Amino acid sequence: MSVTAAELVRELTRRFETAGLEDPKVDARTLVCGLLNIDLTDLVLGRTETVGSDDLAFVCAAAERRCRREPVHRILGRRSFFGLDLVLSADTLEPRPDTETLLRAVVPFAQSRAAEAGGCRVLDLGTGSGAICLGLLSEIGSASGIGTDISEGALQTARDNARRAGLQERFETIAGSWFSDVEGTFDLIVSNPPYIPTDDICGLSPEVRDYDPVIALDGGADGLDAYRAIAAGAAEHLANGGRVAVETGFDQCDAVAAIFEENGFTLTERLRDFGGHDRVVVFCL
Ligand SMILES: C[S@@+](CC[C@H](N)C(=O)[O-])C[C@H]1O[C@@H](n2cnc3c(N)ncnc32)[C@H](O)[C@@H]1O
């Protein structure tokens, strides 16, 4: 049986609908284009060729995985974030588009700092795939950064991503809990820490609950443990005039602002994500 990529997308869309997936068509297109290296525009315009039998078997096996709720980008092993093509591993959170809100919040500050001082030192706490720090370094050529994480596996992936993006000369990693092995001061301290309350994790979608590492999700009983640790340690590592910016859960901005204010910080900005939810708070000392 011969089938074109466009026909294959239609067939996968049907299978994904039957499996009850939320975005069957988007998933089918992303999977087929990603696995067969097809441009989305060519697919949409019907400029696709017949898929060979090996490729067909390959895509069908991937579709089975998606029907078992493995996320599309986990199957592809990579995802695009802030213009970077990031590889993922079992130890890394899959970076979310909403986290680009944090980058939009801090890029202007980092740019002006770099212009004034000839550079900008960034500390990314809980760097995972390196998404936030590498996004900043790719945008600001004179910036340098350290990504920390408690997971050595995540740091390995972050270093791979730095190499793939040609940013390895300006990116270092430190293994440890929050500030435990960090020395010196930084113009910008950023973090998207784990912020899901422990008891809420079992109610997350299978794509998140079963595939993102639990250590990247679990924020303790009220979801705020990491913010307490970061707020307690940030003053010692913030350069004069620097900023701290953290991503939060959609209903956590006020609580996180209160934690930072108790630690001597002043809220300078709060931003919403693409869905209109409160997502990022920025502080100075
Ligand atoms: C929500 S994920 C964010 C990953 C990445 N920054 C991003 O935005 O895609 C949180 C990260 O914090 C790390 N983490 C969890 N507990 C930590 C701790 N005590 N110290 C440092 N990192 C920690 C996890 O391993 C995970 O990589």
C-alpha cells in the first residue's frame, strides 16, 4: 500500500481522535513532519511524496507511543524554544512556550546591562534543558551564564544543548541544590522552579505526570518550597542594580511576591503568559 505524508497525517489524526487526544491534527502534523523531516508548508500545500515502507513503520510505531500519551516532543526527542532547537532527555522538563514569557520579561534588562557594562552575568537556577539561560545567551552576544540543577542528568543535556547552539564557551553548569555551590554575584538571577503542590501531581495529565521528571514538578506541600529557598539566597548573589525573575504557577504570583518581599526584595514587574495568566514576577533589591 502506498501512502503520501498528507494521507498519513489524516490517518494519524483519526487514530489520535479515537485515542481521545486533545489536539489530534496538530500532533499528527508535528509527528509526521518531525520524524520524516518534512516542511510544514509543503505538507499543508500537499507537496509531499509517497512514504517508504520503513518510514511508514517508523511513524506508525511513534503514533502508538503517542496514543499511550507520550508527548509528541518526547517522541521526537527535541523541541524548539525561543528560536533554539533543544534536545530533551528523561531528566529534563519539556520546556513550555509559557516560559518564553520569562525571557520576554528580562531580555530588555539584560540588553541594557550588557550595553552599560559590556556583559551580563546570568544565573539560571534549575536549568533543566538549559532553556532559559541558553535563550538569553543566544539573544545577547556578550552575556555569559551558569545553569544549576540538582539533576546531573539534566545538566548533561543542558551542556549538549549549549554545544549544539554554539554557546558552550559562555555557558557553565553547577550541580547542587539552588545556591549551595554557587559563588559570586550575577546581574540576573532567573528560575522556573518546580511549583506544583505535591498532592496535585497525581491529577496532572498523563503527558506531564508520567513523562516530566517528578523532581522538576514537585514544589512541596503548597508548591512554594523552591521560592522560599531562592528568595532566601538571592540577595547574597545579586549584583548591584540586578534583577531576580521567576516563573510561577498561574495562581501563585501574589504568594511568591510576598515571599520575596519578606526577604527584602521589591516587585518591579509582573507579566502574563500567552493564555492571559499571571506567569512571571521580577524583583530588585
Ligand atoms: C520546572 S523545571 C524547569 C526546567 C527549565 N528551567 C525550564 O524552564 O524548562 C525545574 C528544574 O529544577 C530542578 N530542581 C529541582 N529541585 C532543585 C533543587 N533543589 N536545586 C536545583 N535545581 C532543582 C529540576 O531538576 C528541574 O530541572
